[in-house]
Amino acid sequence: MNIKMIAMDMDGTLLRHDDTISTKTKEILMELQRQGTTLVLASGRSHRRMLQYAKELEMDQYGGWLIEVNGIARYDVATNQRYVSGRMPIEDAQEIFRYFQQYPVEIIGNLDAEMYDYIPEWMMEEKVAYMKEHQLPSDHPYTGGAFKFVYDARNGYPDIYYIQKAAELDKEVNKMCITYHPEVIAKVEKQARIDLGDQYWLGLTSPKWLEVMMKNVSKGHSLKYLMNQLNIDAKDVVAFGDGENDLEMLQCAGTGIAMGNALDVLKQHSSKVTLSNNDDGIYYAWVSWHV
């Protein structure tokens, strides 16, 4: 198989749980680039939190691309050119904010460098106790993450604003994120799909993290655009992922591979299932199946 492009999700796929790329995975990706394969990192993150990994893989030298924030932007790593589309208007962001305020959840609006975070007062008490128990520094943000109850994302979002009302969310956002414990998010997600599914795209990136975006914005849409731009056929593309926001991307690639730690829905719609992100799943897929 003559693979010309590899598209990879980052958190839960390319990156291990400690936010690093394993040596085996890095070595195989570097070798594939030397052979002419184009790498595409596709993430819910913005380019600010992706570029360090692109540079580690020397994608600036080999002509790699980033698909940011589930598809709202494409970033040419070699030229530092960014192409943005599909942001969420203020009115929609505020509507989503008000809708989820009825539930016991944290609500986050992500921009490129800013984060607007609504944390209910009762949840803030839980977060303070969590930070004390885990001996986190006093300046550590209270914001939640896709895999952690409290997560420091200041390397990508240096400006964090804690808000209480929808009116305070007064800018277009890249996406809205809803988070809390998995058993709560499971119930909230089920009802939200019924109430909001006709207007917005909703998807889980982890059992505790639900993302809401405008319709027709996805990693898959952006990957198709890049494939057309670079004149690469689907049969020559392999994609790796672990969350619902990776589904369209895996479906538009000739070979879509779910990680061993992926959500069940992704495994059910993938060509193959490899090992987990912590067990060199990308490396294993390559050496085992020669995809």
C-alpha cells in the first residue's frame, strides 16, 4: 500500500497520557516522512497547543499540516499560514451556554488563546478540595480537561476568564465544551443530542468531555479539503483516532484505525483496532499490518 498521508488525533491517540510522543511512534513517523508521507495532526486543540509536537516531528521541514479545533482551521506548518472557517457566532455560544446551565456541569467556551469558564459554586468547592488533595500550586487553574477534573491548559489558553452569565461570553468561539464526571455527562449528552442535535454537532472526546460545534465543521471535512488540495486519493490515506470527533475523519480515509482506548462507537466504525495510545498503538499498527 502506497500511503501518502497519515492523519492522527492527538490526545488519546498520538500522545500518551503524559502528553508525550513515544520513541517508537516518533521514529516510525519520521521514517515515513522521509519516504514522502505527509503527516496531519488533527485535534480539538488550537495550533498554539499543537505546534510543539509538529516541530518535534519536524513537520515544518517535511510539509505537514494541522487540523485545528475539530476542523475549524487548517494550518500549514511549513509556511505558518492559517486558514480559518466555521467559528461559532456569539448568539449560538450564548444559547448553548444557557441550555447547559440547567445541568450540573462545567461549561467552557474556547477561543484561540482565551477560555471562558463557567463553574457552578458547588463544583468550585469540589475543585478546591481536589487541588488540595493533589497538592496543586495555588495559581493552578480550576478549569476541567477531557481526561482530568482539573487541568492546566495555559500553554494553549493563557487567558482564562471565569464567568457566571451567558452575556459574559461576548465573542465568537471555536467550540463549547461540557465536562464533569462520566456518569453525569452520559445523561446530559443523551438529552442534549435530542434537544440540540438538529442545530449543532455534538460529540464525546472522552467519557467526561462533550464538545458542541457548528454543523458541517469536522476533522473529516477539513481532511477532505486537504486531500483535494494535495491531490491525494482516499485509498492512500490512513487515519487514527479515539473519540467521536474523529469519526468523520476515519470514515473519509481509505483506512480508519481506532485506538485500543477508543470509544466503542469509533471501534464499531473503523477498519481496524490497534493497541492503546499508551502502548504504541500507531507504531504497532504500522509494523503489524503494513498499512
